[in-house]
Amino acid sequence: MTAAASPEFEELAADLGQRIIAAELRGLVLRFGDETRIVGVADRMPPAATLEAPLEELQVVLSGQRGAEELRALRWIGNPEPYIALLASS
């Protein structure tokens, strides 16, 4: 059974979605366990990539606590590169 996403996670995911739209990228699927969140979808374009990780790891990623190489090491379906700059810590 998958842990329930916290309100903080949902807020971080929504913020990422807005940044994806602002950057004019296609959406991103966040998958944890048997749940998914689709963020940044606009103009009926389907998401371009999927990031799969445990919920706790996705929360850390969405909080900006992972560097670019750490992000690339996660399980991606599709090209992660357009999303790395939006997610990577400085």
C-alpha cells in the first residue's frame, strides 16, 4: 500500500507544474507506488516524461534538495534533461 501524499507534496507538485508551464515544456508524470500525479500539462499535450521514485524521494526532489547528477540517476521514462534545471538544487 502506498503512503498518502501530504498536502506539502501536493503543493510542491503544483508549483512544479506551474514552472513547467512557464518554461513551455510538456508535462511530467510523477509516479510513486501505484499512484501518479501529472503536472504541467497545458494545451492538451500529453506529458513528455515520467519520474518514478518512492513518495519520500519525490518529496525531497520537489523540495529542490537533489543535484543534477542525483536527479539523472533516478528512474526516468523519457528524456529527463528538460526537467533537470527545474528540479536541481543550486
